[in-house]
Amino acid sequence: MYAQQQYQPPMMSSADSDAYTGKSAETRHLKPGELSTGTTIMAVQFDKGVVLAADSRVSTGAYVANRASDKIAQLHDHIWCCRSGSAADTQALTDYVRHFLAQLAVETGRLPEVKVAAHLMRKLCYENKDNLMAGVIIGGWDPVSGGSVFNIPLGGACIPMPFALGGSGSTFIYGLVDSDFKENMTKDEALALCAKAVSHAMARDGSSGGVIRTCVATAEGNEREMIPGNKLPYGPAGW
């Protein structure tokens, strides 16, 4: 005779547990009901202005809600904003800043400076940091400072930089951009760097994809372009 023992399943490690529940290293920190989002945005100064670039994928967890969105929003004649984080939050923020800049231009009778737009955005992000998920890059040209770039990450800091990266895909390309960036690039060199960097991020980051949209802001005006998915300088189409 022997006592029948109840079967005990083997203990699972945290990695095995995440695989069982379908969670990855990128999503295991999320709260119940919270969804992961992803983006790749960047802006680069060159000798006569600024180039801004972004992918076009809007993701809701593992679901791609929009594969051809426009993440580069115009704030004023020569001032633009790259958006990452919550689409609703960043759209509301850009609407507020666009309104304030238009009002300022009417009252002063001159073009607003890029740093004014950046500090307006910083103020909104910082004072509402507990309720927003927004990381943005402000870039553009003004008669006082020329081309300038400001990075406003989650939390509401405001950092002037010669180039700025943001979004989940940015972690894959910091080394690439550090290596290839140089001061006083031409417009074509800055556009080539943005296209190369964003396409690399799209290839490695599952939350970035679609097409690459670019914007060149100079004293002469703005130039918008789009690079389709089958014409990317790096990625599956070129492998």
C-alpha cells in the first residue's frame, strides 16, 4: 500500500510565465488594460534649416490601427512637431500650441520663434505630465535663430539639440545617428540620414513601420515628401 500523492506542476520561471501569458519583455510592465504604443520620429539641423522625419504606423498593442498616419504636424508657417505617445494626447497638444502661436503672431506682427513653440509645448506637457503620454520633437526655422530642434520627452523637459530622436524605434538607431551625424550638413545629406535611420528603426522595431514622411523647413518654405515602403533605403524591400 502507498499513499497517492497529488501531482504538482513544475515551477515556471518568469520568462516561461511571460511566454505562457503571451507577454514580451516590452509589454510585461503594462498595467491591466494598458496598451503599448510605438513610433520612430527624428529631427536634424542642417546649414539652412531643419529636416523632420517619422514613420507612419499607429499601433494599439499588437494591432496596427493605422498604417499610413501623418505624425508630423504643422504648428506655424515654418514650425513643425513630430508626435509620439498617445495619438489623442499629442493631437490635442498640437492644436493648443497652434492656436497660441497664431494668436501670438497676430498680436506681435512677426513670425514666432521655434523656441517659443517648444516652451509652450513644454509647459503643457510638464503641467499635465500625470495625465498625458506625449513625447514630441519641435523643429523649424525662424528669423532669429535659423533652424533649431527641441526635444520634449515624457515628463516635460525641453532640451535644445542638433538632432533629436524619439519613440520606441529610436533605441535601435542612436549609435547609427551618432556615427553619421555631422555639423552643417546640406539638405540632401540631412534627408539621407533621416531616411536611413528611420528605415533601420522600422526594420527592427515591431511598433514602427509603413512609410517614411519627411518635412524640410527653411526660410524659403516647407517641403513635404513621402518614401513608400517598397522604396526604403533599408529593409525587406532591399534585402
